[in-house]
Amino acid sequence: MRVVLIQKAEDVIAELFGPIQEAARKPFLFGKFFQFFLHINACFIDLNPTEVWCELAELRLSSLVCEYKPVGINRNFHLLAIHERMHKIFDNEPPQFEIYLSDKNKVLFRKQQNDLLLDETTPRTTYPPKYSCRPTLEMINEKLGQWFGMKVCEENESDPPGFSEHSDYTLPEYIMEEREDHRSSKESLKNSEIPHSLNSTTSVNSAESMNSIDSEEPTHNRKRKISTQNE
């Protein structure tokens, strides 16, 4: 005997997913125990706080990744910008980034931004973030590798126009022109020095020949006098 039960969609959803939703509302005891274990473990293990990521530091990194995409031809420049901004909060950043500052620096940050609006010549400044993590470039690359498939992102990143063709590197035209001018002036100076050196060499040779003649002439006359006396 076949029984067909007709139910509404709401009843089906409540019957199928009700236990899952109810379980999700209950606290996960093992998760709390695991967090407590990590806390105790961190207390007994000597950890460097500047090398440990926290949620606030990861939030800062994710916001910087959206602004400075660490793939493509500018990958290294953007990584350097991310690394610098992980250690500093600049005064021209959005006002909501004050969440990374301490209460004291929040007041200074707001005052600095107001001063910049009134006077653009206000001296610029930066503020240290309140999270203790100060990641290195290696830590940033490692964290990005955990979040994203950086190799796949790099392969899928398209090159801008002008970078798709491989060609030999050439210097800019103005540098090549300066180089040619320098070379031509150097060659002209060298050519102008050659006749002068030839003239000086010729004069030196002629002077040496005259000196040799003057020095040899008395010797010849002396020999003639000696021969005359012997006769």
C-alpha cells in the first residue's frame, strides 16, 4: 500500500534542516576546549608576538590586498607597499582605518586629518598599529599563499598593452641622444689632440737631432786635430 503525504515547502525545510539549524545554535564544546588548549599552549611556549598573526592584522592585510593587488607586473612594488602599511597607518588613509589604532592615536589621527583638510602644508605623519604583529615579506607571502592560489592568480593575470611582446631592452631616446652627443664630442676632442701631439713629437725629434749634431761636431774636430799633430 502506497501512502502519499502532501506537505508545504516550509514544513519540508523545517523537517530536513531544522536539526542542523538547532545544532548550529548550540555552543560547540570541543571548539571552546580547543581554544582553551591553544591559549594554555601559548602561555607556556615562548612566542614572539611580532611573528604571530591576529584577526586584526589579518583584517589589515586583507584590506591592503584589495588596494594593492600582489600579482602582475607590479607585484613586487605592491608587496613592498603592503609590507610598509602593515607596520604603519598613514594619515591620508580612510577614516574607518582608525580601528587599527589605539585610543590615544585615534584622537591624533582624527585631528591630523582635520588639519590636512584645512591646510595641505601640514606635516605628514604615521601611526603604529595597535596589533602586535609586524610581519615580514616572507610572512606576508606565506599568508597570501594560504589564502589564495598565487601561482594560478599569476598565470591568469593579463599583461597590460605593450608587455605582451618580447623584445630587446633599449634605453629611452633622450638617453641615447645624450650618449651619442657625448661620444661625438669625445671623438672630436681626440681628433683635435692628435695633430698637436704630432707637432710636439716632431719638434722634440728635431731638437734631439740638433743636439746630437752639436755634440758630435766637436768630437769630429778633435779627432782631426789629433791626427794633424801626429803627422
